[in-house]
Amino acid sequence: MTKDIRDVVCPFCGTLCDDLVVTVSDDGKKIINVENACTIGAEKILHSQASDRVTRPRKLLEDGSAVEITYAEAIEYTAQMLVNSKKPTMYGWSSTSCEAQSVGHEVAEEVGALVDNTAAVCHGPTLIALQNVGVPSCTLGEVKNRADRVIFWGCNPAHAHPRHMSRYSIFPRGYFTGKGHSNRKIIVVDPRSTDTAKMADVLLQIKQGYDYELLQALRTALRGEDITGDEVAGVPKKTIYDAVEVLKSGRFGVIFFGMGVTQSLGKDHNIDSAIGLTRDLNNYTKYSIVAMRGHYNVAGSGQVLGWQFGYPFSVDLSRGFARYNPGETGTVEVLLREEVDAVFVLGSDPGAHFPMACNKVIAKLPSVTIDPAISPTTEISKVHVPVAIVGVEVGGNCYRMDNVPIEARKIVDPPEGMLTDEEFLTAVLARVKELKAAQAAPVSTKASGSGKVKA
């Protein structure tokens, strides 16, 4: 016997598809099938059933081998490491729930850590631009129901967000877009001919790293002014003017942008200009702009850091108060400068995405990685703590890429005895407070020749 659990939230990417149907065994312990998910999302959910899954913490020995330890030992190692370090970094947070993030940030505050999320290497420039100039945004539901002009700039949702186009941006039939794809004009800006670009009505094949120039050229054309030269950023002048006419002619447009813009030359200035283009287009029709966030709860991490400390990423708590200066207080930068003496990773994989120089530093330092699976980061960390998979074996709040909070649901129980992120962090927080209290307690000493004890 089996049963279907409907309206399950997919814990893979920032689209947070919430229409999955998961078939489980009648006792609720085994996942049989996953419907409606993309291949990657289905694989993540089914990974909980892997026969070779690590279910107990492991400690790395000097010879490179690993031995199994208990959760109590892992909690003690983590607490001791954080309390005894002068400046630890606590990085990741993008693949866990907001509840776990909140507890983890409290641990960071207790130990004076640098707390940072994956925006540091993806959409950090977006957050800086939003702080500089604001953002005219909307929800994905509005895109589905209203948008007839869709721009993908520096992103490839066909691979990175596989169901984004079918649920929200190109194919769905919304309230005011009843004909689906035929109701919309798709504009793609990319230096490569991607699978997303192949679906475009207008392709602006830009020269790598010239996003800022093309954005400013589009704004110039939008104002009816002359563009100097025959081309800008590898795009012919006439093509730019034609693209502007397509943009202006819609009733509702949205610009989706990804790391091709945030991590190329210009960084946050690119996003400033993209928001400026959105603002200029609103003089003619209705336009919004939305960042294509990657991890399923990286947007939530920024939200939680924001309401706890006032800043969305790269928050330095080592001086007893929150400091924020991206480029100085980011995890990549402090690792390259070797300013930290301990590394705690949860909900990300810097071993696969950081510069090799950073990973060499991580490998030398005391380190703990909290991850349900084995990854490049777990293989260089001194302790690997497997935990229940959020959105599969434990529920929790997550924020979609448009900053809409969605509650992820529990589908099955985790392996017996396995802790969740939040449970592990709560235990670490309690032990950290105990260790700090012991350090702060006065030490009794016997006064010389008096026979009395002085505090």
C-alpha cells in the first residue's frame, strides 16, 4: 500500500516549486516516486533513500581516513572549536530553514563569528544595488498572470531553474496571459547561445563582461537619444533600437537576471543600471525586476540576517556588534587573508565553489561541515555532521527568489537517531553558553599566608 502527499515544496532551487506529488509507503518511511519535479529536484528528494548515505558524524584523522563519532562528540567538538577560536567564520545557510538559520546566527553572535551566506559569491552585488537604489519588483505569480515581455539577462533557467519557464515565465497560461507562450515576447541577453537563448524571440549576444555598456545603451535608446558607434558590447546599434521597441510595446514586463550580470565586470553597478532600465521602462509601461536566486533558501538567509543584524550577508560580529563591508568582511576575502582560525559550514559547498587558495586554508584549520551528503567540503573538514534533509525529512520556512515565504513540508522520517540542522545548532548553542559561563566564572585561589580564599 502507498499514499500520495500533495503540494510538496521542492528543496532544490529558488523557484521553490510547491506542486510536487510524492508517493510514500503506507508506513510513511520510504519514498516510492516523485511527480512534477525536475530531474534535479527529484534526485535530491530521492537521495534520502540512498543505501550508501552517511547517517552518523565522521571525524577526519591525520592520515586522511575518517572514523565515526557520536552526535554528542560532534556537538562538543563544534562548541569547543567556536568558543576557543578568536575569529571563526560561519558560512553557508542557503540550504536550510529560516528556523535553523536563526539559531545558527545566535551561535555566531555568542562566539563573535563572521556569519556569511552564499550571496557572497553569487547575488551579493544584487543586495548592494538594492541597498543603493531600491528595487521595483513583483512576485512570480504576477509574472505568470500578467507578463507579456520577459527578459533573461545573464541567466540560463533551462538548466539552473528547470521548471521556472513552465511554471511562471514563458509557458504558463495566466489570468491575463491566456495563450501562454504565444502571448509573450522573450528577450535573452547572453554571450553564449544557451538552451534558454534558443527559445528567445530576440537574442542580444553580448560580448563577455560588457553588461553595463549594453544596459546604458538600452537606456539611451529608450530616451530617444543617439547611440555612438555602430555597435555596443558586440550588439549592432539597430538591434538595440529594435529590442527597445519590443520592450516598450508590452503591457507588463519583467527582467530576470543571474550571475552572468552580478559576477561580471561592474558587479553591483551592473545591477544599479539594470534597476535604472526597469525604472525608465516604467515611464512607458509596467516593468519589474527579479533576481534569479540559486539555493532554495538563500533569499531566506538574507531575510533572517537582515532582521537579526540589519545586513543581508558578510556580517562580522567579532567586535561584539554587527559590521558590514562586503569585500572586507566576506568569507572568501578573510580566508584569502588568513584572518580566521576556524571554519563552520552549513547548507553550502564552498569546497566546490571557492578559489583553491581558500580551500587550502579551510583544510588547515579546525572545521565542521553540516551536510546531509558527502561533498568536496566534507572531505576537507575535520568533522562532517550529516543531518536530516530540509523539505524532505523535516519542515521549515523558506523564501522563494521573489521573497515570498513558503513553508516546506516533511515527507518521511530521517534515519533513526539523526538530528536536524536546528536540533544540532540548538545543542551547540546550549553548550557554547555553558563553556562561556565556565570561562567567565571567577577562579578561587588561596591567599598567601592568610588561610582565607579570595575570589
